[in-house]
Amino acid sequence: VVKLTVLDKHSCRQAAEMLGLEFVQVYMDKAIVGAAPPLPLSEGPLMPPWWSSAPMPKQGWRAVQLPGGPELKALRDMLVPGNPRDLGVGRDCHGSGHSDLRLRCAWRVENTRTWSRYATEKRLLEASLTRARQEGSSVPAVNLRLAHDLASGKLAGATEALREDLNECFLVHGTKPEYVAQILEHGLNERFSQGLFGNGVYLADDTTKSDQYSTADTGWGELKAVLDPVDTQGVYYLLVCRTLLGWPAETLNGRCRISGGELWEPRASGRELAFVPGVPFLRFTSQVVQVGTRLQRFPEYLLTHAERVYPEFLIAY
């Protein structure tokens, strides 16, 4: 038997509301009687106001092509590699042979299910970090590559402001065309990525790094049906993801933190991060692998819970 705290009850109630589970809402309302007021809903309605106003398809998601405007301009800026000479170089490179990255087309991903999961995680993280700060802890900030950070700010200005207090940011993820349709419908999945630094969703703040994992579209049928009528023959794909880095654990090797101490939960090494020292109710939210030991050119960002990553834009280049 698990006894729910007041925070747990409100979190369940809010998640049920967003997912439309009325019977759960009623049950949790009864459980919350006499408890503290519910947490503020800072995320807004289920469908964000910057999404298309057209009725949502029965499948619960869609990819909306961006014809122009500030979103497309910000994505074009974000696509610019930090150093073009690094394109096509590295052990993870699939041999694209690019000398530059040029935007071909972009779509905004509007998925009510994955957005709901992200919004719920955001509320929970907000509550945990607020409590940690109230108890005297200082949450470290994450410093992204400057050019990427500036482009992210423009992109956030066209959608919704990023929560700096939660270390919320836009990061990029490279993938193969045969996986894109699955990601658009179901979101990213940390169980499918077992990399050098453990299981999780791997992200970058430089498209040069993410490009290493992308391969050319040779006419993948399932994806073509989703993105039709755009001709995507020969293009490569990147996902621009709204990401909650929360309380980051910095490391050079993926085994221990730079500041010393455990990086991983001993019972689930490589799958679950350790608790923050002195904050027994909060695990590290993300792993930030800095350049210096195992990485030579680009930092990498790893999240062991994919719900904290929302693939918000798909770029074809």
C-alpha cells in the first residue's frame, strides 16, 4: 500500500484533468478534501494557444508545416552549425558528407498526449525545485552554446517563454527517417537509446553533433504519408525539443559527477540518476556531459525520462 502525499494527490488530479479521465478526477477530488489548495496551473490549456486552431485529428496529433514567420527564421538560425569543418567528423557519424546545413522545410509537432505528459512533468519539477529552494538549496544553471541559446530565445518568443528556473531549453536530436513517424506520434523513448553514457534521450546544443545520427530519406513510406505533399526525398531530419534539464548532474565520464559523488542510482546504474545530495526528495533531472575526457568537441545532454522532452519541431535539411 502506497500512501499519497498532498502533492501526489494534486499531481494525479492535474494529470487526470489533462488526459480527460473524469472518474480519476472525481476520485482525487474526494481524496484532496481538506488538503491545501491545488498547485497553480502555469502551463495553460491542454492545447497551447500557438498551435493551429483547426480541429485536432482523431489520432490526437499532427505535423503542421511552417510557411514562414519567426518560428521558421529561428529554426533556420538554430540549424547553423557551430563549426562547419566539424560536419561529417566523429565516431558516431554516418558519413553524410555535408559541408553546410540548409533548411529545406519545417513542421510544428502538435501532439496532445506527449504535450500533456511534458506539462505534467513540468508541474512536478516546478514543485520539487520550489521546495528545494525554499529549504535553502541552490539549483545550478545550465549554460548552452551562445549562438544556440540566442536562436532558442527567438524560438521561445514565437511560442512560449522558457522557464529558466527549471533550466528549460530547446535542444536538438538527430534521427533516422524510419523512426521519425513513430517519434511524432509517441514521442521519444529513453529505452531505445543505450549510448556511451547510459540509457536515455541524447540531445545536443550544436546541430553538427546531432547531424552525426541522421541519415538521408530515401522515400520512407510511413513518413511520406505524414509529411505529404512535401517532397522529402534525400533530406535529413532533426528534432528540436523543448527540454526540462531541471537539476543537472555534470560529468566528464558518465560514471561520477565533476563535483564528486554518485551520478547513478546504485541499484539502476545507467538507467536512473542518483538523488541530489542534501535533497532526499529529488533525483538529478538530467546528465550534462562536458567536453574534456570522453568528449572532445561537443557537450551532450542525457535525460533518463523521455516525458521531460517534447519534440516540438521537425526540421528537414
